[in-house]
Amino acid sequence: MIYLNGKFMPIEEAFVPVLDRGFIFGDGVYEVIPVYSRQPFRLTAHLKRLQHSLDGIRLNNPFSNDVWKKILEQVIINNEGEDQYLYLHITRGVAKRDHAFPENVLPTIFIMSNPLLQPSQELLKSGASAITAVDNRWIRCDVKAISLLPNVLLRQLAVDVHAVETILFRNGFLTEGAASNIFIVKEEILLAPPKSNLMLPGITYDVVLELAEDNQIPYEIREITETEVSIADEILLTSSTKEIMPITLLGNKPVGDGKPGELFKRLHALYQEYKATRMRE
Ligand code: PLP
């Protein structure tokens, strides 16, 4: 069952008018929240990022955090599966087509849940492949906007060559993946690009840095060049649905020795432990 504008219904019965500004302009924002054992993971942080995205497009938040929590609880109850991921989508609503914001229009609010599938054991054992591309998106990548055409095209470049992700560089510096954050490891130090308007502040990115801090794993947050990525000992990809994944092939070149590295194994194990013990915040 999905949630659309205050009602629960089967997805087949959910329709939005063609004049919805999400459809016409891509005028909206979204969030993706993992649910483990029927409990949302890092919910407060996801709702905070949702507020940041709404502020970024000058759209009022339709609900308080308490109301969001109640609705999301209901979505989880109305869907099967211990592990799910919630997709929340808010647009500026339905109005006569005009770029300027409409007045007195209610936002469209859509929430669905899908099963959360962990990356396969094979993928975690062998690692995944990625390619690189120039980051040609807009300069508000910190806003989780539904207008994802550049991300779609960049991700397809990876799919075309059977890779899992496209790693992006702007002016020679690492930003993130088409749908993930990227870390590298060099000489046992975890390196993360700094948060800015050029990347999405990943919730999983924050968890990884907290795990590094709490477990005495040396890390640095700083600009990372394309050359550094090309000679990294390890490359790690993070996202709410993929958690932490090792990238072992970059283009045609193995990363490090071509196998998932020690720091990946450690962080992946710590992440699994963290999920099991500190689910809510
Ligand atoms: N960067 C982009 C462009 C994304 O689309 C995503 C999530 O899908 C991420 C980073 C990772 O963010 P999170 O860890 O909050 O899922």
C-alpha cells in the first residue's frame, strides 16, 4: 500500500494529474529511508535533510517531524517485510503550467515502501566495478531534487558497460557517485570529500565517518583528486540502499589488488553491528 495525499491505496490505484509540477518541471524533492526490522534507520537525520531540500526549493514542509514519523510508521505497518526502504516524494502540487510558483496550491505527497535487498554476498566478496565521468549536474547537488536527468544519464553510462556506478569529478576533484557517496583509502587512511553544494550529504556517509571516529580508524575529510582515486588502495561506495560496497575495478583497472580491502571489511562489519544495535538514531 502506498500513501498519496493523506490516503493509503494500492499503487495500481494511485494517480497524479498531468499538470502536477513534479511531472511538468521536476519541481519537487525526495528522500529514501532504510527500514531494518521494521524500524526506520536514522530517521531524524533523514527528516532534517528533507527539510534542507525543501528549504532549497522554497517549499514549506507540509508536516512536523512528529506527523512524518506517524505517517511513516503507518506506511511500514501497511507493507510486508522486515527490511524495507521508504521513498518520500513531495512536489509543489498541481497548477496551470507556469514556471513561477503557483499560489494557494497544496503539495503532492507520495510515499511508497519497497523491499530492501542487501547487496549480494558475491558482490561483497568480489567487489563491484565503476567507471568515471565529468560531473555535469547543477551546483545544488546538496538538494535531493526529483529532477534527476543528469544522474539518470550518468548512471546509464555505467549500466551500458555492466558497471554498478559512475564516479563523478568536477574540475578534477571527486564529488560523489551518480547515486552514492564515494570514499577512498590510501595508506590505511580513509579519505572523504568534504560536504558542499556539489554533493548530497549522505546519511550513510555520516555513519561511516562516525564509525571511523569511534573505532580509531584514521580518516581525513579533504578534496580528493582524480589521480588519487585512480591510484587508491580501496574505493568504497555508500548509500542507504547499498550500505557500504567495495569498488574493485575502475574502468579496466583493478583497484589496489583487485579485491575488497581490509578497511572495507572492517567498516562493513562495523556497519552491520551498528545497524543491529542502534537502529533509531
Ligand atoms: N549521492 C547521491 C547523488 C545519491 O542519490 C545518494 C543516495 O541515493 C547518496 C549520495 C547517498 O546518500 P544516502 O547515504 O543518504 O542514501
